[in-house]
Amino acid sequence: MKENIKWTKLTDTKSFETQPQQLIKVRRDEILIIKDDNNYHALNNRCPHMGLSLNASKCNMKDKTIHCKFHSSSFSYKTGVVNDWLNVKGFEKLMIWLYSKFDKDAKEMMSMEPTKAEVFKTKVEEEYVWVGIED
């Protein structure tokens, strides 16, 4: 079966020398591009838990992960696989537990099943990074 991917030219590879993590809007999506060594990885900027920005988070280049700072989830930025899901601790965990006792929506959000981050294909052509998104 042939893939139906639309490729979009993003930015010059040189821009990643000073900024290895960049947020670029493609259609309606914000795509987070991460340069790791000489490889480029693309993922949806929205955390699959609550849709909050992953761009505000930090990458761990050694483990090849990005950590969502809002609810302590982490994902492989190469594959989208969940490494940690809602790994909140201490006072934050207590507050979430209390809040979820009184708010049905909060309880549902905190009991969601782990969900992979959406990742996209990338390529480099003529010193530009491209992202491929399925139509």
C-alpha cells in the first residue's frame, strides 16, 4: 500500500545550530522539530494527555525523550512511545487527587490510558528540513 504523505519544506538546517528545538506551524498543526546529532525528529507539539505544549518542555538527548512538564509524562521524540505517564509526585500528586474528588472531568483526565505522541517523518533536501504528514 502506497503512503499518502504531503511533504512540507520547513527551514534551513543551519538554523538548528543555535536552536536545536524549533516550533513550526504546518497547516493547522504546530510541529516540534528536534535536532539530535545530525538527525531531525518531528512530533505534534500537543501532549496527548491534555493537549498542552511540549515546546515548553525539555528534551533529554541521551534518552531521546521529551518530558511534558505539566503532568510529568515523557515520550520518545523518535517514535512517540510513552516512557512515563502522569508520573506526578509529592504535593502535586496530592492536589491532583483532591481536585479529582470534586471534578469529574479532572478525574477522567488523570485516569486516561497512556497515549503515544504523534510523530512525523522528516528528511533533509538541499540543506532544508522537510516534514511529511499523512493526508
